[in-house]
Amino acid sequence: MINLLLVDDHPVVRAGYQRLLEQMGEMRVVAQAGDVDQAYAQFVQHRPAVTITDISMPGSSGLELLRRVLERDASARVLVFSMHDSEAVVRRALGLGARGFVTKSCDPDTLIDAVKQVHLGQRFLSPDLPAALLNSPALAPVVDPQFESLTPREYEIFRLLAAGKSLPDCARSLHLSPKTVSNHQTLIKEKLGLGSSAAMALLAIRHGVISADGV
């Protein structure tokens, strides 16, 4: 039996995926969560064989959950299951340690196959991802060159600020002080050669880090 942690901010969506994953009797959803803090607590408590997480959630994203989970347990097996399928986001997730990435537009059987492969310690990418990723040698978890200078923490702050979050909002989401987030913001702008928050948002949209509506 493969024990799963299912992370998505929509309860109805989680219920549907739970039915899908448990229908064959080989998998069991032992915990669910709708945000990163709750998901991390459930991970610590249940130590699931595979954690399945979306990227877009209230406050911090699934990328922050990835960072926190892998920081606690480097052997944790995390599968990202998201509507966001830009090359930049997929590469960042893989660079943070995700074992696989499946889009929500894929066939249901693809998610089941992905969980099985990730549970076995293998990397899995759904076939509808960009060809540049699928053709990468050994599916190498390289980072978009535009953002390779950013640490995982800086990248998450960049994503939140680009999506229009205020410094206090970012601080609350990431459990940091506003001053710390402000210092990171200054460093991020220097590293990326950006002079304004608007330029930050445009860069994030151009590289698919966020969509045009800021999600």
C-alpha cells in the first residue's frame, strides 16, 4: 500500500483525486491539506510515501512546500500535480527536488502511473509537458538560467512579490519578518537587474513563473 499526502486548496478537487487514486486498492490517502503550513504539519506527522502537491495555493506555493519538506527529509518523494506547466516552473520544481511533474490536463491514468514511478524512486514527467523538458538528457533538474542566481527562498519571494503580494503578506506566508523580506527583495532586484516591482512582474509573466492574472 502506497500512503499519500494530497495537497490542493480545493476540497472538492482533493476528494476527486482521492477517489481516483484509491480506486485500484494500491494507494491510500492518509492525509490532506489545503495550504503549505497544514501540508508540512501533515507530512511531519504521517511521513507519507509520496506527497502530491499543487503549486498554486493561498499564501506560499507548492514550491515552498517542496523546499521545506526536502530540507527536513532529503529522501522525501514529492510529485507536483499542477495546471502550471511552463518550462521555468517545471525546472524550478525539479531543481528543488521534486521527483515528478504532472499537469492537471493529463489523462487520469498518467497521475496513477506517476505516483507508482515516483514511489519507486524514479523521475516522471507527464507527456504533455514542453518538448524541451521531455528531451532533456536524463530529465536533468536544471534551473532556468534567468533565475539560477536566486536561492530557493529568494525565488519564492520573487514569485510572491511578482504576483502582487505585499511585503507583510510575503512575510506572513513565509514566516519571516517584513525587514527580512525587504532585504531579500533588494537583493533579488540586484541579481535580476530589475529596477521596479512592475519589471519584476513582467519578467515573471514572460518566463511563466506566474500567469498574466498574477496566479
